Amino acid sequence: MRLVLLGPPGAGKGTQALYIERAFAVPRIATGDIFRHNVGRETELGRAAKAYMERGDLVPDEVVIAMITERLDQPDAGNGFLLDGFPRTVPQAEALEDYLAAVGRPLDVVVRFTVPESEIVRRIVNRRSCPNDGEVYHLEYAPPKRDMVCDICGTPLVHRKDDTEAVVRRRLEEYHAKTEPLEAFYAERGLLRDVDSCGSVDDVTRRTLDLLDGLADGDAA
């Protein structure tokens, strides 16, 4: 299974990526993880990315794409992969398509998680996280067992500065402008499939895995 996950911030891509990774035994390849790996190890690509980030500039596509394709060349991605957070723009998608065509491993599906913007705002604004171990809670859907402290380590939970409605609205505007055109790009190629991301995590997971199982069964047939 070779797939890309799409959806606005707060749609649940990261959560579902973990379940897909386990169910299909494919590596989850996330842009943030790759950046941290390369910068932390001071690879040539990491040093290049760090130089842009330290200046406050966006890392150019050629550096991002080089990191992604280098990761896709690793043996564990040979039988499938899940891309979470990449591509973000049509030029990145075109570069990915060219790379995958060259190595004979085209995408099987692009899963778009759909959810109303009002729900996205409610999800993100009510998130709380542990500054110690990174555990994330939600005041409505997954509250901590004890009032505003982490279930795991007891550290007081925090409301991140980027989990405010104003920041969420700006992130959604950026998604619509830069990333939403990917939906048309992949729809034209017959790859786009939708999953309703409303409801509980278990409900969304069931819908996602049902979709992917159906595609896998179709390939086997």
C-alpha cells in the first residue's frame, strides 16, 4: 500500500496515520520527523534546511523533496509507505509523481479526511498537551482523568499558543490556498478517496481501514 493522507489541520491525519501504519505494516513518513532526523544528524540536507530555517525562510521544495525521496529509497519503504504532511503543494506532488514513476512505485490511493471547519476549530481550541511527554488530550473527547494534569506523568497540561481560534483560522486559510489544490490534482488521476472524519477516533479508524481494506482486496483480485 502506497498512500498519501490529505486534510486540513485538525482533521485527524496524524492519529489515523498511526493506525494505518500498524494495520498495513508500512512506514509512516512525516515531513516533521524527516526534518528533525536530518537536522539532528547534521546531514548535508539537514544543514541546508537549517540554514533556511535559521533565517526564518521557508525550506525550498528541492531540499524538502530530496529529503522525502531519500527516505523513500530506504529498504523499509520498498513494499509500501504512508506520506503524512507531504506533498503540501502541487509542485511537490508533481515531483513526487515523477520520482515514483521513475522507480515503478506509483501511488495506490490518496485519502482525504473531510470535516466541517467549525468542528476543526472546536477540536483544536480544546486541545491540551503535556509539555513533558507530549501526550495530547481534548477537553471534550479525551479529557485527562485528573483535572488538567497528564495521566502519564502528572505534569500540568498546557494550552499551546498555536491552538487558539485566530491561529487555527489562519492555518485553514493557508491550507485552502496552498494545499487544497492537491485535491483536484489527485482527483484528476483517479486516486482521491474521502473518509468522513467526524465522530469518534474509533469510528473514523473503522471507516479508513474499511476503505483501504477494500482497495487492497481489489488489488488482490
